[in-house]
Amino acid sequence: MSTHLTDIRFTDMGLHPNLIKALNELGYQQCTPIQAQTLPLLMQGKDIAGQAQTGTGKTAAFLLAAFHDLLTLPEIEGRRPNEPRVLIMAPTRELAIQIYNDGLKLAKHTGLKLAVVYGGAGYEEQRRNIEQGVDVLIGTTGRLIDYYKQGCYGLEAIDVVILDEADRMFDLGFIADIRYLLRKMPPPHDRLNMLFSATFSQRVLELAYEHMNDAEHIRVEPDQMTAGKIRERMFLPSYEERIPLLLGLFDTLKPERAIVFLNTRHGSEDVWAHLAAYGLNAGLLTGDVPQKKRIALLEQLKAGELAVLVCTDVAARGLHIEGVSHVFNVDLPDDAEDYVHRIGRTARAGREGDAISFASEKTAMNLPAIEDYIGHKIPVEPITPDLLREPVSPKHMIPRSPAHREQRAHRRNTGGGGQRRGPRRR
């Protein structure tokens, strides 16, 4: 049996038969620790604030509990088709889509209608999906509030509300939006409330106490912040050595599927260009990448069409990508919690993985806070000459954003915003 699973089987939980049928088809027989501890309580109608390491099955836990609730309890009298019974709030578009896709698999035999809404794409299509009828509505708070204020859906019939990655909601400044939506719903004692996150802070617990009904706080392995099967390593390169070292590690380790994290868009573009020029099949995911392209890049990585994805923290949380063997932190993150979420992209679902970090002079000051947060020192390895590779010039590889292209076009059309200058003096 995989060590990340318990001896408790889903069939022992009393879940609705149609959910068991979907689980069997997906090959899921045994619960992870967070599922084993939360599902029995949720099925008794108790609110949960659940904390577990990333990749341990939180999403399936709250989806199964919500679907079981809808399949076993009658909806309120007079409920309209555009009044969802479940509302799931996520901090990012990518996570909302991930929850929706997982939900479709688990709800396959239930007849439940799911919809997902998020900014950046599909405005009218998403709106129509809601208006045509929805049982489970998943989305980011901005788009959820937008449609709510337009009257596209109502919150009077909510039976279950779920907050995923609640700490990230605070980090991104969404807490006012969350409270707005919660106050439009039935009171906490009239609904089932779930709050899940990989990390908890005092302000997250305060949110739970304020908007939940005597929630039970469930922790799974709270003393070990990073997953046990992640092999962590640290190198101490100079800033100029980062790319030669990264190329050498790709040559030496030959990762099956990798994610490379940096702190800024500019840094991500530079590293992506060097990897691509070196001949690696690399993708670039930053905050200004259009939503459709983001989804396509993630699907390409999942399908093995990309060997490596270079990104900022837009991809650090909540995303389950099968088979990521290596995570590289070319920049140490400014937030210690982000280190845990970044390296959690590997060693998921009980597998093993490698997390390799660089502490160059520009981000080494972040290391003490990270090691204090995770509760252990990251082993440091020496940089030997055989690990370094000569970079290939990445000229003309740097992608330009739409805003950049518009700016260049404006300068061409207007002569730089004013009269053209004469020839330069030599």
C-alpha cells in the first residue's frame, strides 16, 4: 500500500453509491489522512477548518463531502435553477479550473451541474452556464461578485460553502470579497462550512470563527511543513552562475518534468530564453500570460509535451500536475510559505521528488526565514566545475507582452510620442 494512504476505505465512509462508483472508476480505494479525518465529521454536518500538506487530497475531501450533502439532503423549497447549492471560492483562476476538473470526475454519475467562473476569459459563456442552471458554482471572488451583482445567480439556496487556500486569499487581498459573499448566504448554522489550506495563520482562524459554526480544526502532520518524500538541496551560486548551474543540473539530472520558479516576470523570461536557446522544450507562465495560454501551457506540461515550465508564483499553489520530478527555485521566494507551496509541486500523491534551490547574493537573505518556517536546514551541496554549462545566447528569444508590442507600435506611429529626432551626433 502507498505510504501516503490510510487503511480506511471510501466504502467504509457511507458515501453515496454514485460517488463510490466514480471513485472506483478512478482507482481510488483508500483515504489519505486528511480525507480520513475530515469526511466522517463533514458527513455528520460538522464544519471543518482543515490543514494538510499540499498534494494530500484536500480537494477530493471537500468535493466528496459537498456532493454527498447534495445527494442526501433535499434542496430548499422553491429553489431556482440559477441558485447554486454549493459555492467554492479559490484564490486563482488556475486553482478554480483544477477544482472544477476534479469535480467533474467525482460527479460523473450524480447528475449534478457544475460551473466555473474566473476572470480573463469566457465572460458570456460563463454567464450562460450559470443561467442555464448550476448546482455547484466554483470561481474566483471577483468574477463571482460580478455575476452576483448582475443578478445572474442567487445565494439564498446555499447548502455548502468552501474556501480553498484561505491564507492565499488574505495574501492576495480578497478577504473583503469573501466576507461580502458570505454575508449574502444563509447564516453559518444553516449551511455546511469548509475551510481548507496548506498553511494556517491567526487571521485565517479568525475568519473560521467568524463565519463558520463551531468549526473543528483538523491538522495533518503539522510539525513537518514540507512533504517527507521531497529531497531538498541547496546550492550557493553567484548571480552570474545561476544559469550555467541550472543548465548543468538539467544535463546531469535529466528531469522527466520540471518547474522552475523565479520571483519576477523579467527573471522568468530571461531564464526561459536561456533554457529554450539551450534546446530544452520549455514553456513560460507569468502573470501577464492570457488565460487561454495559461491553461494550454499547464495541459502541455501535464501531457508531457513540455519538459519544463518556467514561472512566477502564479503556478505555486493548488495545482496538481502528475509526474513533476524536479522543482528548481532559481530565486528563493520572499515569503517563506511560498517555498513550501513551490516545492509541493513535486512528490505529490505519495511519490518522490527533488527540490533544488539557489541562494545567490540577491535572494540569500530569504534563507533564514525559510529554514525557520520549515523547521530544518536545507542541505547545501558544492558547485563543482562539471555542473556548469556555457549558456547559448538567447537573442530574440525574449517574449514580448501585448502591452509591450502596443507600446512599440505607438512609438513607430508617433515617432516616440513627439517629433522625430534628427540623426545622432557621432
